[in-house]
Amino acid sequence: DAHIDGAEFDLGWLAAPGLRLVLAATWLEARYVDYHGLRVGPHGLANFDFSGHRLQFVPDYRAYVAAEYSHGVPNPYVPDAQVTVHADASLNGPRAWDEFNRSVVPPNQVADLSVELRSHAWRTQLFVDNVTDERFFTNYVAAFRFPPAGGASLAVLGRPRTFGLRTSLAF
């Protein structure tokens, strides 16, 4: 049994022709209300009472900001061509990765940029994900008895800075 209290808002604003701004935020208080389980803990197999512990994988808060500007491109051969510049950033709060609440991933922030040229039939986008090359975890499993010689953790790092080109054609 779990209980989640929270609040969120999402504000979008067309600040000028072609310019859209977004601000969104979420705050969550997510706790187990009544949760008993047989688990392997730091001292072996035992029955644990996780009541009152934070829910796994649920961030305490998240904030997101974005700006996007789109403008038509004068072109007699492709009259519906449009260029779009998009920038966004997200701040993710700490998350408990295990039921014991001993492994908590710290907050992280990630920013992305892209420039896209498109028409009704095709699109080409140049992008940079994780512009600042922030190091963060996307998955984490506490492993108290792995390897057998002592405690350890199994962690997966988030995406590194990535540059790329995406293109598509509709036919």
C-alpha cells in the first residue's frame, strides 16, 4: 500500500509569433503506507517493514523549461519549409533506488538543443543531447551481497553528450 501527495503545474506561453516557452514542475511526497517484505538485506534474508519509506524510482521533484522558435523559410521550391530551434533543460530531484532507502540517486540536470528544417514531406534535425555532458544514473540496483566479498551496486549511467543528425522522408 502506498500513498502519493503532490502538486504539479505546466505553463505554456506563446510569447511572440513563432516563440513558445514552457515551464513545468512537479513535487511528490511518495511513501509506502503498509509494506512488509522478505528481502535480502545488508545482513542476509529477513522480513522487513518498509512502511514510511520513500517509494522506489519516484523523484521528489522535477522541473522543466523549454524555448522553441519556429519560422518559415522563404523558398520558391519548398513553400512550406520551416526552421525550428529548440532548447530545453530538466532538473530531476533525488530518487530512492531501493526499498531500504539507503541508495539515493542525487539530483541531476540535463539540457538539450536542436535545430530542425522541415516541410510536409521531409525533416532534417541536428541535435545535441546532454549539452553539458552531465553524469547521472538512469537505473540503480543495490546489491548488498554482490560480489560475495562485500557490498556493491549495479548502476547504469545516463546518456552522455550526444551529437547527431536525424532525417526522415514521408512518401
